[in-house]
Amino acid sequence: MRNIVATLIIGVMTMLAACVPPPTPPINSLAFQKRQPPPGQMGYLETIKYIGDGLHYILPNSDFYVSVAGDMCFRGAITPEVTPVYIPLNFWCMSPFAVGRVEALENDISYINQVRLWCRLAEPQCAFKIGHPNMLDKQWVANSITTETVPFIRQREAIEHLVYLMGGNLDHDQAQR
């Protein structure tokens, strides 16, 4: 009888262990920092935190991180459709090597300013969504990522700096400031 109970307990524990999700992979890994910051500039992790803090100020459940694949990901980004909609459960991501330019957009209606990352002309549809499908959001790829943040001009500079630190190069000749 004890052997049967012991076997059942071991079997149940084995099944429960199989149901536990694997540990989450590290995000914001220093492995994606390809360049050292210039003297007096923020470092890699400080820049990621600064960008995230600017997003949190506007929308507390928004987030920013560098994914396991090395992509810059924003939660709380505005969906790139005809009528912009917030879908906070989804992340919009873009490789730092695909960023063509970063714009600071002033909003004279809501006074909540925005930052937009554009794909390079040679890499259209480089922004992609990670998340769950729903009825409001049907798009999975786009040419840009837009998010609301403050202070938007310094946030644009921080994103440009992060792209530089991660080894990307912006197309400054195409930039519209």
C-alpha cells in the first residue's frame, strides 16, 4: 500500500513539475550592447530604464525592454491603423538595426506628446507585434511604432542613443525633426 501511495505522489509531483513554465529568459541583456557610451552619456541599462520611466509616466501599465532576440519592445504603443487604438497587452518590437529615424511628435490636441520609430526604407514592415489577437487590433507588422511619452524630445534622444549603443545607425539624412 505504501508503495502505491509513494508511486502516486511521485507521479503527481512529476506531472506538476511538467506544468510549471520554464524560467523567463533574461531581458535587457548586456550582450546586446555593442558600443560603449561616450563620456558623460547614460549607459545601456540606464538608457533602457530612462525610456521605460518616460512611458510609465503617461501610462502606468506600459513597458519598454530589450527582448531576448535583441529587439526594442514597447507595451502600450498605439496601433498603426486608421483609427489609433491602445492595446496594452501587446508589445510592438523593432530591431535597432532596422530603425531608420526617430521622431518627436508634438500633439496640440491632447498635449501628450509622442515618439515614433520608423523602419529604414530598405526594411519596410520591420515593426512587429508580440501578443494575443483580438477584435480591435488586426495588424501584426507595420512601418513604425508610436508611443506617448514625456519628455518627448529627450526620449527621442534616449532612443537614438540606445540604437547607437546596440550597434544600429540612424539615417540622419532622412530625419525630420
